[in-house]
Amino acid sequence: MNFHRPPDAALSPPTGLDARIFATRQQSVALADPLSAEDQCVQAMDDASPTKWHLAHTTWFFETFVLKPHLDGYRLFDERFPYCFNSYYEAEGERHPRGRRGILTRPTHDEVMDYRAYVDEGLTRLHASGKAQEKPIATLLEIGLNHEQQHQELLLTDILALFAQSPLRPAYRTLADPKKADASPTTQWIAFEGGIAEVGHAGGSFSFDNELPRHRALIHPFKMADRLVTNGEWLDFMQGDGYRTANLWLADGWAMAQREGWRAPLYYVEQDGQWLQMGLGGLQPIDREAPVCHVSYYEADAYARFAGKRLPTEFEWEVASAHAARDCNDLGSDLLRPMPARPQQGLRQMFGDCWEWTQSAYLQYPGYVPPAGAIGEYNGKFMVSQMVLRGASCATPRDHSRSTYRNFFYPWQRWQFMGLRLVEDA
């Protein structure tokens, strides 16, 4: 079977949303291409998933929510697959335990690629029928597209988590080494007035349900750093006993740091008295001018206290982002690592390099109502015990970031491209 089969030439070529879906589906396969079949089967930890599972789960999403209910005559590729590749949708039935996805040696990698080709053919037939343009179906298709983009970033972060545990410390692939612009390490502080701000998505384009409804929030005057905290600054935190000074830490964070033996960001590696860093390009010397990454909320909060500053609220970040440049280092840059801030005026690195921890708990907005049905499980049921991150990272697809986007993780998690930016009260 042709694993990357394009839409039938006899059919009208897809445009708009349909074309974006097929391009996104092809991009997922391209991201997996540098990996062996063995690489794609292994699960680094409970929080991560095998590459093969990501490729199958995103396919299951389109099959379950779009093709099965809306394409006449559609038959499941394999009736056993929904159990294997459902993630957390209780309404869709029982599923394989998350922490045991790595034992799914079957279906094989080739069978998963056949599954993707089969579902892509179904999406092609849906496009040809004209039903893909109907609003309810188009809405589901756009959710499916954005869902797959999320899993593209997860695919990369999960393979990094896997390779970081290998004694060989392999590279995902050889990374480009662009000529670095003159770094501008001096922090500039950008002032923002307080007041009542309109926050949340305003409509007119895609958003997830957790970005709604738009509402008003009180913002006090603040100043925001024009760039992310760097590796060099974090090394100063480490050398200044930041990981050994209890009064810098929240109680839960201090307990976690002691229990887990944290003394550096997740992928820092000390060899012969020198700190190196594991990334998608393998084990490399630390770039002191690049943003620190793979730190938990607990660590970010402790560093902010060490620096005499604090983390922004998510609404401070959102208000400030309206004044930020969009020329950022994301997946479209194909650098696959955080890069030093380039000299320019105003806020930098707001939509790339690293997701930015905020001090805001992940909660529903006033008047929030989750969508009906199983798709309503996408965001709403996770609105407890997690913290909001804003922006984007070096692994975020180019058109997947916006000022209202709310990423969210537990405060102890570190394997994603997570960094921080400081603010201070004006």
C-alpha cells in the first residue's frame, strides 16, 4: 500500500482546510522519518508515548470523530484499534493503559502506516463528497488538524525523552547550525499599564474551547523582561545554591526537588566538571545565551524568587503579547532547539523557543461550557491541579500559536520545552 498516498488526481484537489489537513498529516510522517521502527515503539515514561502510538492515535481521532459518523459507508480499518489508540475519551469506551503503550509491538509500524493511508483515503472521499465543507464537520476537521499539530510537538519531545535515557545519547538527526546573530544578553524591561483588559479568544478563527469565552480581567501595572531566562543565568542560580536553598521554593516543589534529587534542568548532564545538554541534536555543550529549557513550574518559580522577580500571570502575558514580534523560532525554523534572543526592540521570543510558565492555575473562564459529547473531554476535565503555559516552542508548528493559546501541565513536569520569562510589579 502507498503509505503517503495523495488525494486521487481524478478528484478536485483539496484547498483551504482540507489541504492543510493533508499537509499536516504528511508532516507527521516526515517527523517520524529519521527514526527506526525500534525507536518508534518504545515509551520513555508514563507521561510520554511511542512515536508509533502518536501516528496511530491522531489517525484514530479523525476516524472516530469525523469519518465513522459522517462518511457514508465508512468501515473501521480494524475493530481492535480503538482500544489500542484511544487516549482518554471515556465516552469512546475502554482503552489500553497509558503507561503501557510501549508494549504495543503489534500492530506493527507498517500496519500503523497502512492505517494512516486508509484513513487519509477516507478523508479524501469526504472531501470529494463536499460534506467536509459543512460547518459541523469542518469544525471537527479543524479540531483534528490542531490535535495532530499538538502531537507533532509531543512526538519530538517524547523521542528526546527516550534518547536522553539511552547510554548512546543518539541524535534525532543532525541539526542545522545557523550563523548566530550578535546576542543581546542585557535584559530590557517593558512597562505595561494596568486596567481592565479583554482576554480570551475573540472569534473569527480557530481556537480551543479552553480559550473561551472572551471576558474581562483586572491587570495591575507591571514590567516584563524582553527575553527568556538563559542557560547562563540558570547556571548562576545553580552555583548560587538555588537548588539547596529551601526558602526559595514552594513547599511541594522543595519536597519534589529533594525526593527526585533535582540539581539542574532535566537534560543537563555533568561530565568531567562541565555541564552539557541533551537535545534533539544529541549531547552538546550548553549554549549560555540560549533560553534555559526543560524546567518545571516549581523550578521556574524558585528561580524567579532567586532573581527578586516573579512569573507573569497568564493575562499579563496575553496583554503583553499583543506588542510582540512574530518572527520566532518554532518548528518552521527547523532548528529544533531554543536559540539566543536576537537583538531587536520590544518583546522577543514570545512565540517560539520555549513555552513560558505563568503563575496562573489552569481553570475555566467565567461562563465556560465544554462542547457536547466525547469531544467535550478534550480540555475541560483537566482543569484542576495544573498550571498554564503561554507562547510556543521550537517544536510548535508554525501556525499553531496565538496570544490566547493555553497550554497546561502539572507543576512538576519537565520533559516538554518549558522555560520562563520574568516580570516585576511596576
